[in-house]
Amino acid sequence: MARFYQLSVETSLFGEPVLTRRWGRIGTRGRVVCEAFASREGALAALHDHETRKLRRGYRRRP
């Protein structure tokens, strides 16, 4: 079963940085979780932590 996991840091309508995580089976909409942060650095640190965990579990980076 092929799966995907996508991480991105975006800016909300209120100007705060938001880490958006999307995951699921390829070919489906999957699930989405958005987490707001006080600073962009905090959001990027969380992105790096999630990325590290997923790479350890066998996920691969795609451009």
C-alpha cells in the first residue's frame, strides 16, 4: 500500500506561521492537520522534527 506524507510551513490569514501536515494513501485526499506557532523558527523546528521521524520510519524525500 503506497502512502504519502507532506509537510509545509505557510502563513495563516492572521499572519502567524502554520505547520501543515498531510498524509494518507496515494490516490486519496488523506488527512490534514494544521498547527499554529508563535514564530516561523518554531514552525520550521517542528517541521524538521516531523521530517526526521518520518525518514527514520522509511519515508523518502521527493522534490
